Amino acid sequence: MTLKTEKNSWLGVDTGGTFTDFVYFDGDEIHIHKVLSTPAAPEQAILQGIAEMGITLEGLKLVHGSTVATNAVLESRGVKTLYITNRGFKHVMHIGRQARSELYNLQPEAQPFFIDEEDCLEVGCRLSAQGEVLQAPRQEDLKKLRQQIMDRKPRAVAINTLFSFLDDGHEKQIAAIVPDDIFISRSSDVLPEYREFERGMATCLNAYVGPLMESYLQRLQEKTAGASLSIMQSSAGTIGARQAAKQAVSLLLSGPAGGLKAAQFMAALSGRQQLLTFDMGGTSTDVALIDGDVKLTSEGHIGHYPVPVPMVDMHTIGAGGGSIASLDAGGMLHVGPASAGADPGPACYGQGGGKPTVTDANLVLGRLPATAALGGSLQLDLAAARAALQTIAEPLNMTVEQAAQGVIRIANEHMVAALRVISVQRGMDPAGFDLVSFGGAGGLHVCALADALQMQRAIVPLHGGVLSALGMLVARPSRNLSRTLNGLIDDCHEEILRQAFEQLTAKALEDMAGEISGEPACVWSLDCRYKGQSFTLNLPWTNLASVSDDFHQLHESRYGHRLDMPVELVNIRVQVTAEAAGFTMQALPPAERMQQGRQGQTQVYAYESPVDIYQREQLGAGQQFAGPVLIVEKNSTSFIESGWQCEVAECGNLMLSRTV
């Protein structure tokens, strides 16, 4: 196909572990596409998709969710990095917080750090806790440090000195002696907050993957010349590509953040705001809770590394359509976390994979029609799927269908457990929320998960198979900046606080120059705690007089009690967001003007009667049907189970409600 690039045309691209998804908006209509990802060089899949869609680049606004930084951290493939800090503190990053993942294991295995101890360097300089200069770096020390850097030949350095959030002068002096061809990450720029370990981790991660991100974005910009390129941040806002490379640590949840933003957008079109979301892709499943707006956290993790920069609050597990089913030495069936990925992929892809996966199980059970073409073009091989599942069915003395059913049940239990983590374990009853499923495999599991959580309603959004890419189009340019400003609330002065907020706001607006039009929205907030506590709660800023009362109320609602103790300010935060782009969704024609969409029937395991198959693109607004039914579309399939009713919303969402 050939698509004309209009003046206000947008292309959202999400690079996943198995597929790279495309959503193109030409100003009037949406066009979607998928290609297999090319993990070794992600830009190849992007260029392939652009070519296959026939999109011209001139004037195109390209918004990209990238996994380059994420994969580099998870697979320990970052660049050689040096860590530079104050004399006597080079072991801080290896010591960490001494937090144990297994409380009663008295001999825990040490978690590796991606910078060796011999690559942690020290320099004589020191600030007091009040920001006073106790020792300035000496020229002979800086000269020696420069030689150490040159001898080790790193691609990046991470500079993290004590109390640099109060005065960044020493870090700037150190940065000035680093050779020009080395990537520099300063803690006072990346995360100007207290806690040297967390600040250091953010700075090190930024340095570790920054050069890779810089190189990748440079290649992508060169090959998409004529288009303006923006990158989705972990905070669900976009950032210009030129600045993104310097803020690589803020891109670690780039793709999943797009999915949450689109889920919020699509559910709002149907008047729903309280959501549990699960994004089931080929490699993993991401779950999150949205209560009005996408929630952010500064206590996220990538692997076992803490990431204290603002990111969407989600929980990720290794359960996806490509998750491999296997038997352990005792004959116990396991599903994931290992994945068949894009190459070779599940056995049914016909690309050489021979291990059974969740997708193979869905195909064998008839929940995924054998005639379906994944991504619009990938034909499925039922015989290969059956052969793969036979490898676990035979040792278990089961039929292939029984083994496939077991694989699906275990995968569902993994996802239910993840959904409980972000709802029940936080004091939220899932029954009051809508379950929103997306990702290529999400619609096949939505009813089973909702049943397990006793939820009454669910939503399968339009274009759910490429929803993360759609999220790139509804996201706005944004910046999230913070600064430690420590002291008791009773000792603070409102004018000083306002000046600090205004300084951060001005910096954010300066960083966003060229990315925003119209009047941006600014949100100020505070991180507070009771004096003597370690952890904080974030509350919106209104005025100084109400902070203590607001904190007491928030603490009581979160933990069930309040304390008769003074409230302490720790950090101030500023979020600046540009106006929304001119993206709209066309309303579906009413059902009477559409074909009924019925494409025939198929046999689904565990159902005696054949199950109707509907083509989603031919459904109209207001159309209703009861499960069991299969709804197929270009990029995903939804299985509406018995006991569930489905109605097609005007915006195209499938609105599910339990009938039993």
C-alpha cells in the first residue's frame, strides 16, 4: 500500500521483543501494520515497516517506543563504564542497601553490578550536608584522574559526588577533564536528589546505556531524514530524540508506557477511568492500575536494579505468547519466563521453532483460528504446534489438547498473580475496576483473568494488538524534574518553595523548547514523610498551610493511621506537559449499516458446539453477542468465553460484561 504523508501526519512505532508495531494517522484515518522485530538492529524493522506501508518521511512526526536501553540493561550489554565519586566512597554501588530478596536466607548470593570495582575511581573533594565546600578538587588529583580514565578507555563515565544536588560545581569540574569522545553522566543532572546509592544507580544506568541509545537514535535519525523523531519516556510523555540519548535512564519503560497511555485514552472514550490493565505481548506481560490517570513511581526496578527516576507504575512478568512450556526433572509443567522471541518464535510460526509455547497452545485448542494470519501476513502451522506440544503431552500421559489446556491455565495463573500484586496487595478490590487487555495475545485471556479476579467488566480496546504504538500518538511531550529540598514543613517559607518550583518549571520549559505549542500544563508536588521515616508519600502542592493536613490524610488513607509527629519535606517535583496533539478516533457506523461480521464457525476445545467467528473490522456500533465467540482482527484475536456478553462501543472498543 502507499500512504500519502499529510502536513499533520503521525506515525507511532513500538519495538517489542517479537513484533514491531506501527500505527499511522494521516489526519483522518488510522492505518496499522506489524513486522517481525530485528533485535540486533531495531531500526531495520522500523524501516521495513515504513517501506511496506508506503509512508513518505518528509513532514512526518515519528514517535518511537524503544527497547534498546531496556534490553541492554536486562542482558548486561551496556558499554564499558567508569564510576567516579568522592575518596572513600567507591564501594557504595557494590554495597547497595544490603536489602535481601529472601529475608531468611542468611547467605544470600550477591547481586552483580555492571561496573567492576577496579573501574570505580575516587577523587578528593567534599561538600557538607548543608552544601558548604569542605574540600575542593585539586588540579594534581584531576590530572591523575584524567590519566586513569584514558588508561581504562571507557565509552562512558558516571560522576556521583556527595550532596551534588546542593551544589553541582565539583561534578562539573570532574566532567571538564573527561576526554571529549566519552559519554558523561552527572548525578546532579540525572537525579538531583538525596540518597547517594539511588542517585548513583540512576547515573550509572544512564551512562551504561547512553552511548548505545545515542548511536541507535543517530542511525535512526539519519535513515528517517525528513521526519521529526520523538521518543516515549518511561513517564508516558515524549522527549525529542536529541535530548533522549542524554536521558537514557528515562527510557527504560518506553514501550510499556505507551500502552498504558493508550489504554487510558481508549477507556476514557467509553467513560471508564478505573482500570486494571494487562499488556500481553510475545515475551512478557505488563500489568498496571489506572485510577483516573496513569500512576508514576520513583521506586521502580529493571531486573534487580532500582531505577529512582519517574516511570509508570507497573509490574512485569515473563509470561507472553512466546513463553516456552517445559517439564522439570520431577515432571512438573512450567510456563516461562524463557521465550521463543521473534527468532525462531513459537513452533506455529513455521520459522524453525520447535519448543511449545502459549501461542501454540491457543492454536491447538482452537482459541486461535488456524486460518488466522498474525500481523496480517504470518500464516500459522497447526501441525508444527501439535508436534511441539506433543513433547510435553507424551511424558505427562496426556492428549495434546490436555497439555495445551494445562499450559494456558499456568500462564493465566502467572498473570492473575501479577494483577493481584498491583491491586489486592495495595488494598484495592479488583471487582470495582474494568480489566483492559491489549497486546497481541491479551484478548485470548481476558475473560479467564477477569473470572479469576471476580471482575464484572472488561474492555478489549480497538487496535489492542498495536495499542502501545497507538499510545505514542496520544502521548504528549513532557518533562518530570525534581530536587531535594529537605526540612520540616513548619520551618519552610512559602515564597522560597514557590521560587524553587518556578526554577524547575523554567528549566523544564527550556528543555522542551521546540516540542510544545500552546499553553503547557504544570503540576507541582511534594515528597513528604513523618520526621524520622525513610520513605515518602507524594502529594500535590496547593499551599504551604495545607501540606501537613494533606499529608496526615494521605498517610491515614494509605496505611490506616496517622501519627502525632511533625511532617518533613524531602523533594519537590515538577511535571510540565504540552497540549495534546490533534489525534482523534473516528466513530464506528451503527451496526445496521455494517455487515454482521460473522465469518463462520470453528471448534474450540472444551465446547461441544462450534463457536462463531466474527471479523472485528466488519462490526458496527451497538452490535451485541454472547460468548462463546471468537473475534478476529488483523493484529490480534479475542476469545469471549461462555458467561460473558459483548457490546461494540461507538469508539470501537469491545465492552464485556459478565452475565453469570
